[in-house]
Amino acid sequence: MTKQDLNLNAQTLTMIAHKLRTPLSIITGYCEAVQAQSKHSLEPFTAKALEEISVQGTHLSQLVDKLADFNKVFAIAEQHLKKQPVELKPLIKESAAKALAMEESLAGSAAQADTVRRGTFVETDCPAQLTITADAPLVRLCIEELLINAMKFNNKTEKVIKVQCLNHGNSVSISVRDYGIGIRPQDVNRVFEPFYQVDDDLTGQITGWGLGLPMAQRIVELHNGTISIVSDRGLGSIFTINLPNL
Ligand SMILES: Nc1ncnc2c1ncn2[C@@H]1O[C@H](COP(=O)(O)OP(=O)(O)OP(=O)(O)O)[C@@H](O)[C@H]1O
Ligand SMILES: [Mg+2]
């Protein structure tokens, strides 16, 4: 494949994502407006159908956003990163808030969203003022992907996710630990391949593209870092990012 082909593909993907966004936001917008207007007068079936349209619309919007983000991250060159000193603790807090909001948005009803809010915890252990030199929006996106996975591939009623940052002098590590379904050894090496998703009885109905981890890996590599996994099937996973401390 020539570089020209790649550029064309990147442009095409961006255009597809852009074209899908407008009709999608109209569908979800109208759906929410009808739900809000007729809150107490809807037949149970109609209420359920609107709920499902809204959840699937949100889901589709997230798929489109992921495709656009993936495309953006793979199109960027290292020399075009906007590197600046960034404090890790607040950045992780922002990523956690976004991941939680994403999880809630797929919960269907307000009651379910409330259950998610009460049942998912992100505990952060990060030295105050620990700072790295990085492209902040990209690193935020990378941590978000790891947190969303930690919530998504998790069959616990109460989901505890632990983020730990350590300063090793010439590098900084950020690990995201979950106690969810874990990954079998034969799948661990494959999860960074674009579109690879483990398909078995524990993962259930697969959502997403299989693009989050390749995107996270690319972001880390753009910063000359590494990403690794330690996982035990049934017990959970630890994803660790190592970034040079410049
Ligand atoms: N924390 C985790 N625990 C268990 N399995 C995981 C975890 N994170 C990723 N996986 C497995 O790796 C696969 C690839 O992850 P990736 O984030 O790339 O894709 P996805 O989450 O399925 O979709 P997308 O990120 O595009 O929405 C997942 O489908 C899942 O099977
Ligand atoms: Mg993912």
C-alpha cells in the first residue's frame, strides 16, 4: 500500500465519521425530546422502545467517535505532538470522569445509570505534582480507553478499578488494574491488533470495534513508551504504561 493510499483512507474514514454524526445526533436528539415531553404518558412498550433507540443511538455515536479518534491518532506524526508538562493526578481524574460518563450513557434508564454510578469506583494512587512531558489530550484518551475496558470487560456488580502512578526516575509508569474477566494467555498477545476482540461466553455480546487498545498502544509509542499486560483469566488484568520522564 502506498502512502497516498493511506492518506486517502484516512480522509475517507474522517469523512464517513463526519457524515454519520449529523443524522445520528438528530435521531438521538428527537428521541430524548419525545422521552422528556411524554415522560409519564407513554405505554410501557413505547417507553422501552425509546429507551433502546436512545441507548443504541448513543452506542452508534460512540462507535463513530472511536473511528474518528483512531484515524486521528494513526495520522499524527511524532514531531506534531503538542508536548507540554502535564500533571498526572488531575489528568487521571478527568479520564475517570469521562469513562464513567460513557459507562452511564449506555445504561438505558436513569435508574440503571444510577446503579452504574454507585457500583463503579476508580481509586487513584498518584503522587501529587507528578508531572510528565506529553501531549495531554492524547494521554488522557489512552487512559480513558484502558478505564473503559476495565469497566466493560467486568462482570462484577461492584467494579473497583485501581490506577497507580509511580515515578521511577527516568520513567513514569501508570497502571490500570481491574478485577474483571481477565484475558487468556493466547489472547493477550493479540488484543493490540486492530479489530481483534475476544469472543467467548465471558465477553458476551461484544460492543465496540476492537480499536481502543491499538489506539492506546500507538499513543504510548508516539511518546517513546511501552504498554504491557499482566492478566489472569477470571481474576482481572493490569495494563501498565511506561513513559520516559524527560
Ligand atoms: N480490561 C480488560 N479485561 C478483559 N479483556 C479485555 C480488557 N481490555 C481489553 N480486553 C479484550 O481485548 C479486546 C480488544 O480491546 P479494545 O479496547 O481494542 O477493543 P474493544 O473494547 O472491544 O472495542 P473499542 O475499544 O473499539 O470500543 C476486547 O474486545 C476484549 O476482548
Ligand atoms: Mg476498548
